[in-house]
Amino acid sequence: MGKLFIAKIFSQLILCAFLWGVTPATAIEAPFPDLGEHLERVISIRSERLIGEMILQKIYGSGFALEDPIVNEYLQEIGLKFNTQASMTDFKLHFFGVDTPELNAFAFFGGHIAVHSGLILAVENESELAAVLAHETAHITQHHLARILANNRKMLPFTFVEILAALAIGTLGEPDMGVHLATAAMAGHLQQLINFTREHEQEADRIGIQLLAKTQFDPAAMASVFQRMKQNAYYRDLPPDYLLTHPLFDSRIADAQNRAEQFSYRQAPDSLFFQLVRARLEAIKEENVSKKLSRLQETLNSGRYQHKTVAQYSYAVALLNHQKGKEALPILKELNLRHPEEWIIALTLAEAEALTGGLQSALKRSQTLLKLHPNNYAITLQYANFLLQNEQPKIAIKLLFVQRKTHMADPILHQTLAKAYSLDRQPTQLHRSQAEWHFARGEFKEAFKQLDLAAEYSEHDPQTLSQIKARKAAIRDIQEEQRGLKL
């Protein structure tokens, strides 16, 4: 089954899972009367967090997550702006990339918002991307799917069980059968929900426009991005996936335009960071290697580009991805001289230096970057990898261990930690990190196996053995809670 088709079904399954509920959060405007009290009786904050973690594990375990820390760091920077303005109380917004070409994004339990790489590449400007993400943020702050749950609580639990059963069938070796069952379980209910969700779409647009205005993006971008999606739908057999889960009707676009006019006109130029992220995605997307390099080089040579820096960066990243570091190095050096404030260029330059024998320069450059941006997860990961190449695992472990507080759910963190512990000859910690990698992907059986191996290495260390047993018990409790989730 093709990756694109699976991605479409997966996004629909996430939608149905999302319809199961959400807990109260502080809204941007006045909350709906008595809504929070009613929702708390329907589903607890603990249950919402568990469901969100379960969905996130499924995404990571499926291979759909975009494993590019730089792109994810950019999305999180937008999320940080929204999180401050939205006054989230129960959860912090977590934005991350999904590696599919679809024009889509979706929010789910626990404050998570997944952004398809296809959406980032398809929008015309940064404000349009921010508009879609602001809209998804509003779905979370306004508890929309919990309100759907309140109106459909007798129907949806059964639907959710059907979908989980279908997913289980697919996992057991009959993926096509699983997809068809899940789609059938879902199809009968979407039309019943459509009238109710129209109200939500307009409200999410309204709240999203306010978020855009408060975060210095263009409020008019909400209407423009939806108008563009509608126009693109005329030239396709099916509309963009985002419109399949977010019904678009003419009055909604007109309403968004009218609301945007209530704010004073603001020119919101794209940040160079946004343009470089798009260039990065363009360079790493699947394509014939020689054709991609020829195409990007031809773009540079012909001058058919809007921004020379962006075109050069895209070509350099493509060269790096295909182990052509010597060709990429001079391009990145020039870019870094022109734009010393852009850490994304400097970090990519460090990657080229390490690839071409300049590991010490890469270490020094990334260390300097980390001092300038101490909370930057992408820089931390890259610096740790350079340290491992330089056989300095202890420093890498120290850096990475701090990141567990905020990135415990990211498999890449645990994978990198496992490499560090292996190099440092710490087999117990190696297996514990591998266990966390499996757990972050929802692979409980494999996680338990790794913890058992860790326990064997620590049989003469009572304190560590006690920690391992406690972690096994905690994971087992989470597994049982996920299995027992019900309304």
C-alpha cells in the first residue's frame, strides 16, 4: 500500500480518534457557560493525556513523523508564540512535522498539533502557514471535539472501538483489511457531525485570526489560505485533505475576510527562517538524486528564483544529503558570512565541516551556537552527534540527559542517548535508552525486553535495579490504562 494512501487514511483515523474528547483549557475569549464542568465529567485530563500519548506513539511508530529537528524546532517556535497568547493551562502546545506530501494539519489530545510537510511547501507565505496552525490551536483551546463528544457520547465510543480494532487487524498482518474496516466504521458518522462542526470551524477561524494579530502575523492570511485551497480543489479530483476534515463553505471565507478587516493593516513579511525551512524540505523530499541536483543547480544558474540565499541553501542541503560535502561547503560558508544571525545556516555549515574532515571546526561552531541558543533542541542534538564522532560520549550524555525533561516523547533523543551510552561502555544505560526509544514508538513488548536486559547488567546494583523495576511498572500501568480507556 502506498505511503500517500496510508497517510490519508491515517489522518482520517486521527480525526476519528480526536472526536473522542478533550479536556478544558483556558480560552482566549470568554469560555462557554458551564462547559468546563460538563467536559470534566466526560473525560479527565489524565485520560486526555494518555490518549494523546497513545496517538503520538502510533505516529512515531508508523514512521510518519518528520525526523528533522531543524524543521520541528521552527514549528515549535510558532507554537511558543501561540502558547503564550492562548494561555494554555493543562497542556503546552506541541507542534511537530509529519513527513507526507499532503496539504494537511491536525490537532489531537494533549495539545499536540501535527503539520504535514506538504502544507509547509504549499502555502504562499509564512502567515498562511501560521493561519492554519492558529486554526488548529483554536480547536484545542475551544474544546471543540469535546463538545462533539458531549453531543454524540452514545455513538462515538463504539466508533472508536471499531477503529482501534481495525488498526489492530492491520497491525496483525492484514493492513488493507484494517484500513477498509476503519474507513467503514468512520464513514457512517461524518455526515452526522458535519453540521455541528461548521460552527466550530467558524469559531476556530475567529480565534485563530485573533491569534495571528497578537503574534504579528497577517490576520488576512486565514481567508487567503482557505481561498487558495478552494481554488486548488477545482483542479484536482479531490480537494486538499485539510478541506475533507475542515469543511469549507463560502460564508466561512467571507466571515474570515470581514473579521480580518477589523484589525489595522499590517505587512508581515516572511522570516528568512521560514524560507530556509521550506528550502530544506524541498531538498530532502523524495526524488531521483541526479534529477534533484540538476534541477536545483539549474534554478541557481538561470536566476529563476525569488531569493538567492534560499535557492543556494536548498542546493547545499541536497548536496549534503547525498554526501557531496566538499561542494556544499563553500556555498554554506558564503551564506553564513551573509547571514551570521541565522543559526539554521550555521548549523548546516557545521554539518558540512564534519562531513569533509573538519570535525573540530564543527564542534567549535555548534558549541558557540548552543551558547547563543541554550534551549535549542536541534542544535543540542547536532552538537551531541559531533561529540560522539569525536569520541566524547560523557559530554554528549550530559547535554542529552537535560533534554529528557522537555523531549521525553521524542524517539530521536533516546536513540542518540543509546549511541552515547554504547560508546561510553554503559550497557545498562544503553538498554534503558533503547527501552525508552521503543516506548516512545508504542512498542511495549520490545521496551520490556530492553529493560530486562538492563536489569541483568545491574543485578549487583540495587539502586539501579530498583529504578528499572519501577520504570517497568510505570510502563505496564500506562499500557493497562490505555487498554482500559473508556467513557
